Amino acid sequence: MPVRKYLDILPVYRTNPSGTDMENTPWAGTQTKPRLLDQVRDKIRFKHYSIRTEQAYLDWIRRFILFHTKKIKQKIKDIHFLKSFGRNR
């Protein structure tokens, strides 16, 4: 993994604590909820965990999501196959 730059370590906030948009930011005018990995990253940094721990946790979460997404997609394909098999008889 490449060494992180100082600016990459700083957390990114899209809204202020009151929930209203911050002015003079690239996200002004939007109120999107931060993605799951961004929320985890912010929480880990808030607790002052090491960068390597953060990388490991985020990697585990990514792999967990990927694994279960593939399982769900396979189940959907199986269901569609079974439905089409029943219609073609």
C-alpha cells in the first residue's frame, strides 16, 4: 500500500453537526449521507487507531460486502433459472 499523504488522513465531512450544508465546500447544496466505509473511517480516526488498523478493518468490510453481494446475486440467478425452467416445460 502506498504511504498516505497528510491530506488523505484528514476526515471528510459533508455536513456540519446541525445537519445543514457547509458553505464554501464542493458539496454545498447536497445532503448526502456519507457512505459506510467513510463512516467507519471517520469513527476509526476519531478513536485514534493506527492507519494500518484502519486499512485492515476497511479491507475486511470490503471483502465481507463483496462476498455476500456475490452470494445474493447467485441466489437471484438460481431463482430466475428455476422460474424460467418451470415456464418452459
